[in-house]
Amino acid sequence: MAFTNEQLERYSRHIILKEIGVKGQKKLLNAKILIIGAGGLGSPAALYLAAAGAGTIGIVDADKVDLSNLQRQIIHATNDLGKFKADSAKESMENINPDVKVVAHHEFVNSKNILELIRDYDFILDCTDNFPAKFLINDACVISKKPFSHAGIIRFQGQLMTIIPGESPCYRCVFKEMPPKDAIPTCRQAGIIGAVPGVIGSLQALEAIKFITGAGKLLTGSLLTFDALEMDFHKVKLPKRNHNCAICGDNPTITELFDYEQPACDL
């Protein structure tokens, strides 16, 4: 494919990077990336991926925009109140970059639809706000061999890791089982400073861009944590893939997807 003059100008700051260049930008324009969750994490991730020229971006969310979202979910605005988040996000992304095809999925992921949702995408971003969704996304991506970025936030803290099924430890290798109900407060209960999902969601977009273009080193085999109060990033080296893992181990005991029940955090 040949770039138009407008594309050469739009992506010029990418193209001059030796790690990206024309070849990397073409890869981005041909990429298909799915963002699950159009909230605090999904907002910056979606905006930066659209600006970067990721060719097809799917966004999955069945919620509607409400006033309490606007403190951190920067892809939505006051005049979007009452709209489906997926539609509001689509509109914002297309306003940033008409090159990008945005596919809005007005549904929450569950064990019945997730394999179909992720099937056609190259990379998945877990921008969800609850443990059941995170375990489900992990299991579906491992089964489907889909690389994905996990992130979680609460109060002034955030964490991030990238999983390449079959190569790196998966989410269950690190967090073996879902915590008991009510063991960990939700963001609605504990609070979240708005800029933290901005930091972590942007890093998720960066991991997706690096995966698509092949630039740099991914957060595979490592967990990056962020403490905003101390302004401290800490990279924790993880153990190798657990051969006894219930989903990605040598003899997996989880062979089909199922749904947990637990309240959402409302990121």
C-alpha cells in the first residue's frame, strides 16, 4: 500500500522512528485490535490507538455514559451522557482519525460470546473492571492463542502485563484463582484518581503498538506496577509459565469457558 500525502504528514513522527518506519506504520494500518471495556483504561488506550493509525479497532462495552464516569473516562464528554459507551468511544476515535475503522460491540463479554468477539483480532486489551471478566479474557485468549494486555487499577495504584499464550506466563499463572467475593474493594468503594487509568491505559496502547510493529521489548514475563503517590514504577520479574496452570499448563483442567459472578468495579 502507498501512503497518501495526508497520511505521510499524519504519521510522520512515527515514520521517522527507526523502530517503526514506513514498514511499521503499514503494519499498524493493517492491524486489528480489540479493546474490551470503554472506561478508565479503555479511554486512553482507544484514543492513542486511533491516533496511531491502528486500522481496525473493536470496542466492547454495553454500559451507557453516566456523570460519575467523566472524572476519568476521557473518551466521553458531558454531551455523551446516556449514550452507549461503545458509540461514544467510536465517535471520538473517528473524529481523531478517519483512517481508522471502529467496530462498536454493544455487549459485555461472557463465556458464550467471547471467542467469537476476539476471533478476528490480532491483539486484545483487557480494560475491564472486574475479576470475572479478567479471568474469562485470559482463558479465552489462551484457548484462542491470542496475545493480550492485562491491566488493573485502584486508588493510586496500577499494574500491567502482556501475555503471549504458549510463551509467557498467563494471568492464571500469576493470580491462580479469583479472590473471594468482597475480599477486595471495588473502585466505587475504594476510589480511583482519574489520571492513573490514563497512565496505565496509555501503556496498554503502547504494548499493542509494540506488538504489532515488533518495536522494543514487551512486558511478557514481567508485571509493571505503578504507585502514583510515590511516583514509582516497579518492574517485577515473574516466574516462568506454570506447567501446572489450570488453563495454560501441560495438562489443563479448564477445557471450556465459564462465567463467574462478582460485582464490577465501575472503572
